[in-house]
Amino acid sequence: MSETTGDAAGAGPVAGAPAGHADKNDRFALLAFGAIGIVFGDIGTSPLYAFRETFVGPHPLALDKLHILGVVSLIFWSMTLVVSIQYVSILMRADNKGQGGSLALVALLTRTLRDAKYGGIAVLLGVFATALFYGDSMITPAISVLSAVEGLTVVQASLAPLVIPIALVLLVLLFLLQQRGTAKVGALFAPVMIVYFIVIATMGIYHIFNTPEVLWALNPWYAIQFFMTDKLLAFLALGSVVLAVTGSEALYSDMGHFGRGPMRLSWFGFVMPCLLLNYFGQGAMVLGLDDASAAEAIKNPFFMLAPEMLRLPLVILATFATFIASQAVISGAFAITHQAIQLGFIPRLSTRHTSEREAGQIYIPVVNWALLVAVLVLVLTFENSSNLASAYGIAVTGAMLIDTCLLAVLVTAVWRWKLWIAIPVLLVFFIVDGAYFAANLTKVPEGGWFPLMIGAIAFTMLTTWARGRKLMRERMIESALPLDVFAKSAHGSAARVPGTAIFMASSNRGVPSALLHNIKHNKVIHERVVVLTVDVQEVPYVEAHERYHIEQLGEGFFRLTLRYGFMEETDVPAALACYDLCDGPFDMMKTSFFLSRQTLLPSEKPGMAIWREKLFSWMSRNAANAMEFFRLPTNRVVELGSQLEI
């Protein structure tokens, strides 16, 4: 038996010349420009409701200097500590070969700390953060679009009955557009968002100029004084203040698309200053009004920043911005689902690629329609953005707290920071994120239960699928016959026929059941038999020279392993066409793919509770066909079934 790994015959090196400094600078600027349109939409639309909810939410605050300066100071320092320092400055250094996000971070930790006792805990935390993201991706489109359309009531109070119908129409249109992909409309994202950020910053500057004393909020003493004066109210206000930093996880998750450098430039050089100018402007406007006018303005301070004649154009611009923010979150749901599928936490789902050039642009119909139904139900149930705000913070703060836990493992066990540096830094993050999460727990009865319920359901399904797959592989290995032994014994027991047979196997150990059933029922063996396993690695991308591993077993039998990263598309025919493997090229017209389709039967064997075994069986039955997932030619596939107890 011989083994081969590395470059195949006929596979040449990838040619490329180093780009000049001008090209690199241009690319850097283009990436920074694109990040403004794609990445910062979620956090960029937070001024629509974050400042308002702090004063008119479940726990209203008095509109006096103490509370206004205290809230603006909290927003400023939250954005500085959470977004600028924790995510942009530190967590963005924790990349898994350029990719970010909870799952990428978990893959990095588990690969580095495979034998560590807390490796399993890190995986569970990362999976729960992913589960919470689904709740976030349902609420973000609902609250963003609804808050923008509610600006119509500032223009004309009589338009209030039209807010929900218009929001529903826009949301349905948003989800219908997903199947067309974002390649074409994506080119418009950055210009629209740049105009939006400039407009909101300009409005803020105007009101800051009129009431410059709001700039005292840069001093953290005003946030501290707020807590010293109104301890409970200040703590509860954190539940609304945190809305100003929603989207922090998106910055980290989208790092792979743009790179940390361009994203840091966009954030520190443009987005953060624009956002802070708007928040300070909202505070300045309310601070400069008399009590009656302030009470009216705080109902929708974002739109009240604009002169009356410009409010309708501002509503239209804000609606476009929330559309873009929602698009980014939905695309993020597709991306994180794809990662979870590749890492073995979600069953195969039908996935369509909407761009021939960008592999990351995908569309997953099941996720899209599930999100649409959930978003419509949220709008009809909660009816306005203020009610939705109560449901929003819990998912965001939960994910932030989990990221802090994973960061603690990273800096102590992987980066190995000195404890006198790591402990104070982590302590600050745990205090801040823990306080935000605790404050949002008080909103569970008012709507916070929804993302927690979605998170619990998603977590149960993700962990059930991962555990079930592990048990299924163990059961198959228990009764597996070694392939090299089978190859020698089967050579003379059946007729050899021309062509190539590829038997897909989930494990690279033992003989696939489809191969056993084929010999049993058809009593033939192809002249070339390849047992193929697709192995998804805990890295985003696999280098071309590491793509495959071959074992030559003799008698025309081969075991081939194709390795992919969790961000890559598992296109098996395309991979086979790139190399001369297994004693020659693969001619698809002379190649047959054999798939094993197991009917899973719940059993009394120890492993999972019966209800989880039934859930796993249901998920398996509803998973996308392996033929579609691996891009196999439909007229060259044979499926052979068997039963398996788990």
C-alpha cells in the first residue's frame, strides 16, 4: 500500500507577481471603502433608536442635564471600550487564517488546545453564541426597518397607521431579493452608507455647535455621577445604552472579507467619529430645549435633528440604510450557517452561489424563508421599534459575554499574556459585558425571552446534530471491515467492469455500506474503485497542495481524502478535475458516484436521550441530498440504502 499527498501530476504552481505599493494602497482603500457599506450598517443604524430608548424605554429617565450627559458619556465609553478596544483592537487579532467570528475563533481554539480540558467548554460557548446570532438576525431587520419607517410619523402624524404595512412590504421585498444575490446591489451599499454617515454627522455637528456643553460628556465622571445618583436606574439604562454597540460581533465576523487593517481604518477614521457626532448631537438638541419641547423631541430624536423640510428625505435615506444593515445581517446568517454545516453542527442544506466570482456570496433558501416568517411575526407581534428594543439587547450582550469568555481562553492559553496584563484587561471586559448582560436580563418578560428561546432551540439542534453524527460514525466504525482486507478478498469474488466507481464515505476508516451493498446485489466491481471522504478542516481555507491524500490499496482500489476549509465550497467534481489522481484523470462520463443513505433508527443504546435521537433522525431525513451538496452530476449518482441504530 502506498500513500501520496501533495501536488499532483500536471498541477502547476500558481503564478503571480507582487503588486506595487500603489496597487496595494489602492486595494487597501477600496477594501476600507467597501467595509463601510457592508460591515457597519448594523451599528450605523443604531442612532435611530439607541439614545431614544434610554429615555423612553421600559425604565424612563428624566430629561435633565445629569441624565443626558450621563447617557451620552455611557454611549461614548461603551463604544470606546467594547467596540474600539475589545473587538477592533484585540479580538480582530484573533483570526483563524484571516477569518473572524465565534465559530472561527472556536475552530482556532480547538485546533490549538485540542487536548485541553476546557476545549469542550469553548466549543459549547461558541455554539451558543452562534445560536444567539440567529435570534439577533431575526430582530435586526425588524427593528431597523420599523424604526426608519416610523420616521414618517415625525413628518406627518396621520401616517402612523401606514407604518406597519409599509415595513412589512419592505421586509418581504428584502427577503425576496436574497435569491438574486447581493453582487449587483452591493456596489451601491458603500456610497449610500457614506452619504448616510456624513448626513448624520453633519446634523450632530450643527446641534453640538448650538449647545457645546454636551461635550462635557467626554469626561467619564458624568457616567460615574449618573451611577452614584441613580444606582438602579443607571444599571437598568445599560440595557438600552448597549443598543449603541449592536453590530460589534458583525465587525469581527466580517473580518475575513475585508481584513483587519481596512476595517480599522474605516472604523477609527470615519464610522466611529460620525456615530459619536450624531449621539452627541442628539444629546445637545434635547439639552438645549425647554421641558415641553424636549419631551416631544425625545420620542424620535434622530429625525428631530433635521429641519422640518428635510425630514422626509432623511426618512428615505434612513430606510435605505436600514435595508443595507438588514441585508448584511441576513448575509451573515447565510455565512454562519455555511460555516456550521462545514464544521458539522448543522445538517446539509441546499445552498446556491449567487456570484461566479465571490465564493462568499451564497443563498440558503431554508434560512431565508425561516428568517422572513420570524421577522414578519416579530413586527406584527411587537408592533413598534420600542417594544422590539426590549427583545434586542439580550442576544447581543449574550454573544458579547461569550466572546469575552473565549477571549480569556485565547489570551491566557494561546497568546500567553503575562497575568499582570491579562487579568486587569479581562476584568474590565467581564465587568462591562457582564453588566450589560445582567441589565438586559431584566427585559426578559418584555420580549427578551424571544432571542433566548430562539437561541435555546438553535443550540439544542446544533449540539444534537454534532452529537448524533459522532455516534453514527462510531456505530459504523464498530462493524466496519478494513478496506485493504476487503480489496484483496473482493478481487476474485465479483466480475470487474469498465469505468470508475466513487463511493462516498463519511469516515476514512472501513468499507462504506454502499460498496458492500453494490457487491451483494449487483455482484460487480469497477476496474477502478475509489472510496472518497470529504474532510472539512478547522481552518477557513486549505492550500491546493494540501487538498488531497491518497492511499493505493492495490487491485484497483484507492482511498482518497479531499480536504476543505470551513469557508470553502465542497465541489467534488471540480476538485477531481484539477488533478491526475488514482492512476489517471477522472472522466465524469465514465465515473459513477455511489452514496449510502442511512435510515436512522432510535435505540436504547447509551448515547443520547430518545427524544434527541428522534430529533437527529428528523434532521437527517430533511437534510439536503449529498448529490446536491457535493455538486455531483445528477445522471451519474446511485443511492443505496441501509438502516443504522444510534
